Amino acid sequence: MAEQAQAAEQQQPNMTELMADLMAEARGTTCLKPYEISAELRPKIDALALWDNVAELRDHGYTVVHDVAPPEMFDELREAIHRLAQESEGDLKGLAASMLLGRHPVVDAVATLPKILAVAEASVGQGMRASQFVASIKREGGAGLDVHADQNWLPAPFPAHNCVITFCMPCEGMTDAGGATRIVPGSQALRRPPTPEELEHAKTIPVEVEKGAVAVWDGSVWHGAGPRTIPGTRTVLHATYQRLYTQPIDDYTYLLQDETYVQNASKELLGLLGADLFYGTATATSGGVDMVKFLKSAILAKK
């Protein structure tokens, strides 16, 4: 007990210093403008040659990121999706799979690929959350999808700072005849969902990508998908990330209760699960939220 008390006394000054440092950093941190890149992210964008992608997202609402991962990784992802889709029940058995983080190592690995995380941070900021990791399998004759905006549960006008970014990861590549995503370029500037009249007359273009690349769009751009008119499959992981202050679509925080999973997870993956944020840290006896995490969250939110 004496050793524990001594350790606590030694830790207290360190905690006080940490709090003081975080408060000073929070006071000195100014909010970045939409698609303004933080000093911490700039070297990554340089090293990964992603400046054109950031500009296309800002100006057109979508982009294609090339050479995200080797084709073999997409083969492994395809195999995992087809197996997990067989675990779905009802009409979606063999066609879709949901809540994929933590269910297969390759999904977790893809979620934290360097180019994915860098582009996501450029769009939805530091401290972003994993929102939805679902998969779809479209076969010949598979229907298309109506035009919509992904963050359409937010009130319009949508925030100037984008809140949702989606990565469409086609395991076999994606072509127009194969049922590619279709985009209305520049529609993100309207910061609202399309009206019924605009839906009827929307002029979309297909986003075609080679195997190993991903299509990316922000939460405001209008997009849908075309039907598949050729044999084979379009096997896609739809990976969505959200700005830290918005409520994610799916709740993956249960994974933080799995000690083995946490021990083996990367810090990037734990960050996506919300391990660094202050939400839910108060208890009936704590007297409030974890202030260290609160201050860290306040800093991340501005970047």
C-alpha cells in the first residue's frame, strides 16, 4: 500500500503537468479551414503523393486513389467478404455483410492503410471515427442505386467542414458495365441532398478504378450506382469515416472491451474506435469526464 501511495504521489505532478500542457495547447490551437492541411499531415501527403487527390475532393467531391494496396491484399479481402456474406441472414445472405471491423484481420488492415488514413484525415480531420464498414456483392443483373448524399441525416445546409467520407474499395476493380459508382461532380458545393426533381434529371458519370485503387467521395456529393450488365461480381468494401463530433453509424466501441483485441490492435485502429476520445468516460463516481481525453479531443477537433 505504501508503495502504491508513493507511486500515486509521483504520478500526480506528472498528471498536473500534462493537464497544463494540454490546456496550453488547446488555447493555442486554431481551427483549420475546410481542406486546410495540418502541419502534422503535410509530410504524409507529400510522401504519399496525395495532393491531387485532396484537391479533387475539395473541388469535385470525389477522387480515385491509386496503388492503395497490392492486388493480393484485395484478393484476400474479396475472399473474406464472400465468406462473411454467407453469415448474413435473410435476403442479404451471400450478397452483403455488415459490422466488419474485428471480424477479419484483412478488414482491419485495410481500414488503416496509409493512403486511406491520410485522405480521410484531410477530409474529416484528426480524431476521426470508424463509422460503417460494410460489404456488397453485385452480380450480373444486379440493380443500381438511386442518387443520394451520404450524410443526408445531417440537417441542410451541411457543415462547411465535411463530416463523412466514404471509400469504395472494389476487390476486382470497377467499371461502368460492372456497376460502378456514379457521381454528380461538383454537387458537394450545394451542401444539401438532391430534390426529387434533381434526382430525376441528375447527370452522373461513372467512377472507374483499376484493381488496387479505391474511389473516394465526401458526404455532400451526390452519387449512386449503375446496374451490372456483365458476368462476374463487383465485390466492394464500403468504408466510412466520420468527423469526431458526429455520431458514427455503427458502434464499434464494444471492441475496446476485448483485452486481447486491444493488445493486438494498432494505435491507428484504436483511434478509429474512439479509444482516445472523451465520450462515455464519465461514471457515477468519477466526478466527470476524463479531462485528459477531453482536452485531447478538443485539440483533435480543430485539425
